[in-house]
Amino acid sequence: MIKNIIFDLAGVILDFNPKKYIQNFGYDERTSDILIKEVFWGKEWMELATKPKGTFKEVKEIIKKRIPEYSKEIDELENGNWLSTLTIRKDEELFFKEVKTKGFNVYILSDLSRECYDYDITLSDIFKIADGAVYSYEVGSNKPNKNNFITILNKYNLNPEETIFIDDNPNNIKTANELGINGILFKNLEQCKEEMKKIILENN
């Protein structure tokens, strides 16, 4: 029987849209594309999520050394309201709450950095109603590392066979499945609901 639903955040409950943010600065298309790739999808950004107190201000200096010709633009991005790249998807937020009201335990497993987390908790009360959460900055690794999944299973004594994990990254779903967790690759809300319904019926 399915008892637990674990949600990823960015790409499921949250939108992460650096392209829209960067458009505010009026850069040409080539510059915008490079900044999206090298800043918001660069290796330093991914590593930021694994640091207990990592900040954009800290990693931007490393990025500037790698692409010094864009130092001015990187400073501008950091000095602006860059946290606005993250917004709540209202329908998905409601779905999270509905799952909770139906009697399932709801959890969060996310690669949000601590800086992003501190901002996001002001956007929604899902962080308060969740039965538990594990973030990359707490465990020192990002998904799809098995460490993240094993940590949340052990921390809350979850049986993988009784658990569904929802994420928009196929690599993360692959790791979840390898650990016996029922994975749903999130494409859109209706597809997710249908797959969840099917898994719940098959396990009752």
C-alpha cells in the first residue's frame, strides 16, 4: 500500500526560469545564452546546492575566473533580484496539499541551495505542512546520488515499496527505482496524477 509521496521542488512544484530573469537586463541573445549555460546551469551552481551555507555571491567569484569576459554581467545578475528565478506553480502547490489531505505522508527531496530555500519558504506553506524534507545542502550531495534517497528513507523510516517519488529528471527517477521506490517522471500535472493513481491502485 502506498503511504508516502516524495516531491522534488524545482521543475515540479517550483518553476526555475533564469531566462526570464536575464531578459530584464537587455543582453543580446548570445550573451544571454552563455550566462544561462555558464552561470545558472554551470558546475558551480550545481555544487552550490551541496554547501551548508553556499551563496551566489561566493560562487560568482569562481565563475568570473572561468569566464572573466563576463564579469560585469555576472555581478549584475548577482546584485539583481536573482531569487525571482524561482516561482511557485499554483496548481502543483494545490496538488501537494490535496495529496496531504487525502491521508498520504508528504515529503520533499530537493537540490535547492540553502539560499534558495530561505527564499522559497516565504512563497508557500507547503514547507510547513510537509511531514519531512531532505535538502542537498544538508547531506553534501545532489540527486541522483543514492545518498540523498537513502537519507530520506532512513530519516523518516520509509518503506521504498510504500513510497512514490516525483521528479522531472529521468536520472533521479532511475536512482529511485533502483532503490525500490516507485518513480514518476513529471512531465505535466495531469500526467503525474494519472500515473500516481495507477501506482496506488496497483499497490492496494
